[in-house]
Amino acid sequence: MQFCYFHLMPYTGSAETVQDWPVANKIFDPEKGRELYNTYLDNMVSAEELGFDWVGCNEHHMSPFGMMANPNIIGASIIQRTKDIKIAMVGALVPLLNPIRIAEEYAMLDVLSGGRLIAGLLRGIPHEYVAYNMPPSESHARLSEAIDLIVKCWTEPEPFGWEGEFYQYRAISIWPRPIQKPHPRILMSGSNEASAIHAAEKHAMLGIVSAPTMPRTKELIDLYKKTAREHGWKPTKDDILIGMTCSVADDFETAKQQLSDGRAFFARVLGGGLRTAQQLVMHKTRYFDDTARGKFVDASKQAKISVDDLLDAGNVLCGTPEMVVEQIKKQHAILGHGVTNINMKVGDIPNEAISYGMKLFSEQVLPEVRGL
Amino acid sequence: MAFEQKTAVLPAGEVTYHVAGDGAPLLYLHGGGGVVMTKPLTRLAESRRVYIPVTPGFEGTSALDGVANVQDLAGLWAAFVDTVMDEDKTDVMGFSFGGLVAAWMAAKHPNKVDQLVLAAPGGFTPKGATKLSDDPKKRLAQMYRHPENLPDGKAPADRMARSREAMARYRPNFDRDEDLVARLGDIEALTLVLLGTEDGVTPAEVGHLLRREMQHVHFVYVYDAAHALEIDQPDRVGLILTDFLERGEGFLVNWGSEPAEAAPATR
């Protein structure tokens, strides 16, 4: 089992409750932001020494819940301070962006890192479409065409042009080319049926970081595997990434309280604008088809789920190191995945607690679950 | 713009051709399935004079003695440019089998060819790289990504069978034309190579080869198109054809929203 240390880089410099979208940046204190960026970077870099296999960056816009508007900038900074840990972009929100630019920047990261990039090519969560004024109904089609174009950018031996539905480029030859052959591994999100199928069709890794229940996650994994077989390939466990929030402490009550407080802060402070925009996109556009919309647990519903609910559902890692070991084993027994994405910085959980939790995870959890 | 069918007498014999439109000339060499009046062609005929000669032996016409291979065909159409089109030189576009003939025209009769478009050209596929399936359903998928765009939604089986017989005269096998490959570097015409991203007949290696070996060439993928790219993506193909034929190398540059006529003459 491999483990990705993932960080959202939330802005915790204000406790103001905001429901508007976008969240007004007048509450952002740049000096505080600077302090947070550097603390978070130190934390993410420490993942290598602590034995994590990947470190994960992500892209979010116009909200305090994530300060990584461009994950590649953070990824580049981490590359300079690490040697072996994989740099997972989880990842570029492809339909919002220029695919040539994604191909170029990812190639830069791959070359700079000596071939350590995991290339997340994601559709994005609903509210991001408001941020970048992209039609949510085009998200799947844009993602599909862009991925094909990005792979061509990485692999074509001669300059070429592209005449597509959404993208038209008459002459392309990106500099640099990536180190990894044929190209960096692609990771796609698969939190609903259409996305799971899409990931299989593109021979990509499947990432599920926000599925509501274990049975639902298993359902999506099975669909991914079935679709892959129909397209002539067989995913291994290392092609499947499951995301978990994780709170590890010396005792269960501390771990649980920490996580509860962090989730409460997220719901109250960080997630207001997200919920507003998410509702708009979900109910006023065709970002989801009817099936996916019916099964999606939006941010409003997620805010009402308690840590106890998550523990009962087996959908969280929370407790002492021994408890977390058992939770990971149980999840693996059900899902058969090969990569677990660990998100410890939930809301405003103190950074010292995060560092201590990482230490406990490194010393007492990793050795027990590596072999899964 | 409706095409008119005519006949003409060339030194090698009588040929049938279709013609429509007014303006700068374009010679279009059809594929191995015969003449298909695609949307890009009818659109081009709104601003150009488009000639589509019928390869002797196709569409019920007679084969001509002395025109027995693709190089002979190239010579036949060079004479067509002189005699019928009454032009010193013309833009030439060839699809599939027609692309092979067009490339030979550019190689052997360079003074007749202005700009060249090779759409999914035949004759360059490495041996064994692809093979048209014997299964009709699989063959349809190799040829068409959007067969619903075909008239009546299907390729007429009898037309394809007759065409295969006719093409066997000029291409008894589908090996790569090594003589032409050896001469690719001699072709001086500014060339646009188009390939569908889902082409099940002409592999991407053909685009790579032409891009590598030709002097003045641009290679463009047409997304979500199989071999019959004019049928699968008529708007996309029409747009890039018009832009390339109108602006030459200037087609690389996004002209923006102003009318194309306002673009500086780049040819």
C-alpha cells in the first residue's frame, strides 16, 4: 500500500462566517497567508522523511478552504526540497484551463523532479466552474478532448496541430517533454459513474476522495474495473486511490475531538461559499446527470455528517495508531486499493497536532500497513 | 452549390469529372470508395472552382490504356490541369487513395501543384500496420466515427465492392509506396496533412513520416474523426481547409474575429 500526504492549504487566518460566492478576499491577510504557505510547505516536505510515498497538491479557487489556485507552483517548491517522493497533482482542473499549458507545466514538473510526477487530470468540483466561467455541461466533453490532446503533447514525435471541438491549435511541440515514458501516469477522479467509466476509458488511475460510503466506493471501483476490461486492460490495485481524512492522536477522544472541531470550522468558516456555489451549479446546470446528482453528497449534507457517522461507515481514519491500522486494513479488505490519500489538515486543526499526527502515522501506522 | 458532371478528352483518353463554383481553382482527388460530395467540398465550391475528376474505372467509367498505376494517374491529372482547368498550377487535395495520387502529382509534376492537402493519405502505411477488416461492422468503425453522417446512415456496400475492383488496377496491394517515400523530400508544395484521431486505416505514423520527410508541411489531427474525416467532422475539416487554402502558412496564426478577406495576402 502506498500513501499520499495531501494538503488543502486552507486559510485559517479568519473565523468569519461567509456564505457568499466568491468569498471576498478582503478577509485574506497576505502576511498571514505567507506564514501559512511556508508552514504548510514545511509540513508537506516533511512527508518524504516520514515515509509517505506521494505528496499531493490540488487546485481550488476563490475561497479560503484552499489556497492552491495553482498546484504546480506548490509542486515545484516541493520538488526543490525533496528527492524521491512522488509529486501528485490532484490536480489540474482541466476543463477550466488551457490543455497545452497543463501539458507544458506538468512536463516541467516531471523533468525538474527527475520523473516523479503523478499527473492528475481532473474535472473539478462544481463550484470551480463559476470561478472560471466555464459551462459545467461541457465539463466531461472538454475533459475527454483535453486529455487526448495532453497525451499527444507528451508523446507525439513530430510537431502537430489539433482541430477539435473545444481546442484548436495549428502547431504544437511542447518544450520540455516529460521524462517518464510513455508519459507520466494519469490520475482521474471517479466519484460517480460517468467519471469512473471515463477513467477506465482513458487507461488512467482511479481516484475517489469523496465517496459517501464504502459500498458506494466499491460500486464505483467495480464499474471502473469492468469498463477497463471492456477496453482491453486490467487495472492493478496500484491504479486505485482512495482518499480519507485522517486524525491520529495518542488517544481516541483527542483524535475524534480534533477532527470534529476541524470539520466544524470547515463547515462554519471555510465551506460557506463553496456550498452556495455548489448548489447553484448542481441544480441550475448539467454538471451532473440525474443519476449522479441523486447520489452526490453535497457540502451541505457533508457538514451534517458527524465523525461518529463516518466511523460507523468506515469512511474515515480516526483514533490511536492501532485503531487507524485496523481501519486501513478493513478498508483495504473491502476496496482492494493500492494507494490511500491522507488529508490531515481539516479545517483549523492546529499545525502542531498535524505534525504530531504525521509522526505517529509514520512510526506506528505505516510499518503495519505497507505490505497491504 | 450543385456540382455539374462533364466529360473531357485528354491525350490519354476521355475522363469524367464534376465541377462547381467560381474562384481560385482546387483539384480534388477522391478516395478508394469513389466520389462522395462531402459538405467541405460543397462549402469550398461557394468560394472556389472545385474540380473532381473521376478516376478511370470508377463510377462506371472505362479504364484507360496507358493509365495503369498511380504515377500514370498523376500524369493524367497534370494534363487535366492544363487541358480542362486551363491553369498553370492549382491547389490539389487528395483523400486516402486520392492522397497518394496527389502526392505523386506534387513529386512528378511540381509545376502543376500550388498548395497540397493530403487527407488520410494512402500509400504511406508501413506494411502490416493496419488492415481493413473483413468484418463489415469492424470495417465501418475503422472508416467512420460518425456513420450517422452518411447519406442514409450507411456506406453503400455495392459501391464499395465496385470501387475495390477499380482500385485494384492501380493498387494491387496496399504496401507502402517506397518510391514515393524516397521522393518526399523533393516535394516543394506547401502541404497540409490531415488525419482523424480515430482513423482505423491510416495510422498516426503516416502523419509523423510526412511531417519528418517533407520540406514544407504541417500535420493536423482532426479530433473525433476516423478515416472518412470529411464525413465525420465536416465543419472542423471545412474550417481548416478554407483557412489553409485561403491563407497558406498564415493559417497557423489565429486571425481572430475579423473576416478572413481582411487578412493580409499571405500566399
